[in-house]
Amino acid sequence: MKCEKCNSEWNSSRSILVCPFCGESLVQFERKKPEEILCFIVDEYGVDVLKDKRLLLSYFSDYAPFLTKEYRLLKNCCGTDFISILLTGNSSKASREIVIKKATSILMDECFMSKEYASNVVGWITVALKWDSDEVIVYNQVEGQNEPESETEITKEQDHIQGKSNNVGYKRVFDFLAAAELDVELTGVKAQHLSKLTKMGIPVPQGIIINSKENTNYYENMSKLGDELKAEVKSEILKLEEITGKRYGDELNPLILSLCVSPTVKMPGLIDDVICIGFNEKVTEQFADYMGKEWAWSTYCQFIVRFMDQVLEIPKKYIEEAISEYWQKTKGLTESGLNNQSVIPNADDYKSIVHLLIKKYKEWTFDEFPQEPYDQLFLAIDAAYKMWDSPRARIYRRDNKIPFSAGQAICIQQMVFGNFNEKSGVGKKYVSDESQNVYMQKSLSLNISRDFGLNTIPLLSKPPESSQKMLDLMIRTISNNFVNVIAVLYTIYDGFRVYINAIES
């Protein structure tokens, strides 16, 4: 087989979902019929795949992520033995007609389905079994019957279930207070926790939530962000500006944002938190004047390296080589010296590394590094959605029978700078086993693997005394109001302001 994206070739006796070298999807189904998807699955994995209902549903979800209505219908039917009954039919036409009628009857009785819907689902399986078309009863071919309800009608019904009026219209983005009343399937676990904390009055970095349905809408829109979503995000950002008293994209009083994903089930392969969205050269110069050059340029430098790595998909090797090249030229360190010696950058080093990486980015991509704040934000959202279809995420969903349509919500929050000074930091406090507690002084994130060796962060077990009592009080309140709390992630700003970032339960 050959990948059209990276031109890699390999020998394989059967098709696979993604390229093992670059992760590019190798199978594309755009609005195929469910019976065609099932035919492909049976051709690839054999008839025995129909005997394993969980595996069949997993493959159907992976190969046809947009057929959400059909997936739900098939999943409901797989709770019966209708497939097993169809598999007992032999090569004779009479035998097949008997098992078709019996399977249809079972779906009508056990799933409370109409005859037309039951015949339609049975038809999917019989087509996959390569039975003659005149033996197959397909709902769409029944004369005088209406087509199944449209996706729009299903969406309206789901909106009604969530307590929305059909006259209001579909809403894509919510603030934390509004999201507290939504179902966890729309907000994801992390976002729902933050919303409930906000409603309780516990300090969290304020933000907005893009509901999980937009994850599927993104792929239905040919992996592009819709104009309606962008407009709603901008509208909610304006409300966030009123709450924070800052302006997104403003040079003198900028609102800096972070982005994280909120799936209903925690899984590997998704994007890590994207921090400091909205930083650019002009904002950094303004910050340098009243918050110090070293803080401003170190924060901007961390944003650059993380944004290149997570969002712009620049290989880590290129970033590391560029930084190593700078140290070799300025400090005279060899490759072995870089590996064995801790280099502590100053403000000028951070500034030079920033300019070097921006220059290298243009050489690598023939494009300018994004400086416009909304360009950065929408690129980060786009990258988060793309990682939902990453190879690791696909494998995890398949192994754990999580449908592609489950999606992930996205949280966009005001950035709280844990690297502000020595009294600031980020930490993780365990409720039952405090020996595992972690606190990083003067750090933006607990994920130091994204720093590319640009920071020397002291690892402590306790936060500053000035914030200890407040933190303990918050954690007791959280433990009393949430079930099975394992740990709480937090940020301390300037010694006494404590913000809750997430709850692990």
C-alpha cells in the first residue's frame, strides 16, 4: 500500500485505517450508505465480524463517523439477536426469506420499531452478506412511506431534550454559568466541573465552552471551522472581556487565553493544554515595560515553542535543533555539553530564541508565524479537533467502544500566569495521599515536557504558606460537593490568589 500524503509504501494483506508513518487517514467515506460501510467491513474482516456486535459497532463508528443517526439505530438493534438469526440463513431463497421475516419481527417486538425501520436495518446486514437484491427489503424502497427523519429534526429533538426552545435556535458556545445546566455529553467532564465550580463561587479562570456536537460538525464541514462557530466564539469572547476588564488583541490591556479539551471520557492522543494564546511581538513589548523583560520574553518564548509543537505541527526535532544551534553559537556549548549542562536563559536569550524560531518557521513552512490573536485562537481550535482523529485516540476509542460521534467540548479560559514571580506556581494536590502532591514554582504548566529545556523549575511539595489555608478550604469544599475526587489542579498567582484549573475524579 502507499500513502498519498507522505509517499510511504509498505506490504499489507489488508487495508488499514491510517498510515503507520504519518497518521494520515487512508479510508475516506463521504456520505456513504450504511449498507456500503457494512459491506466494506465484512470484506475487510470477514463475516465473523458480524458475530461480535461490539467490534462491529466500533468499526462502523470509525469508518463512518458522520452516520451518527444510523450508528444509534444499529446500536439499538444490536441489543437483540437479529444478526445471529440472519447468519443462520443458508443459500436457498426460501430460507433467507424466512430469517429476514423473523429478524424483522424481533426488531419490531424488542426494539419497538416500525416495520419500515426494522426492514431497513435488516436490509443493511443482508446487503453486507451479499444476498440477492430481490430478497432484501429496504425501507427506502417501500412505496408510499416517508423517508426517515432528517438530521435537522433529530438535532431539534435533542435541543428540546436539553431544555432549549426550537425558536431560539442551536447554540454552539456557552459561558460557564450557562453551561452548568447542560448535560455532561455536551460539555465533557472537565468543562462541567469548571461550570459547577463557577456556580458555587469557587475561583476558576473564567471562560467559554464550545459544545461537543461541534466536534462532529467540524468533520462534516470537511475539517473546517464554520463561520457560525467563529462568530459565536467572538461574541462570547466579548462577554468574557466585560467580565475580566481586558480586551482580546489589545496591546495595552490584553486578554490572554488558554485552551483545553473536555471529552466525556479521558483518553490519550488528544491535544495538551494550549497556553498564552494572544501573545505576539507587540503585546510582549508592552508587557516587558511594566512586568519585566525576562518575564515577558520567557512567556512569549514558551508560547512560541508550544504553539509550534502542538498547533502548527512542527516536529520537535526541528525545534530542539534550532534551540541547540542558538546555544552552540552564543555559549560555545557542544552537543554533549548541552546534554550534561543546565543552561539558564536570560531575557536577551529568550528574545533571540523567539526571533530565531520565527525565522526558522518561515524557512520550514514558507509562511509567517501567526501574530493575529484570533488567527492563533482558531488555529488552536482547529488543531484540537484534528487530534480527535489522531491514531492514538482512534485506537483507544475502538478498544473501549467509544463512538466517534461522542466528540469533545473545548474550554477557552482567561490565562492565569503561574510564572509571574517566586510566589506563583502550579500544582496538583491529592485528596487521600498527600505524599504524591506536586507544586512547581514560577511555572505556566505542570507539563514541563513542552518547555524544550528553556526553564529550570524547582519542584516542591507545598505551595506558599500565604495560599495554603485558602487552598485547603477550597479542596474541602470540592470534596464535599463532588463524588470520588482524586486530585485538584490549581494555579497560584502572586502568593495569595488561588484558582482551580481542574478536578480529577
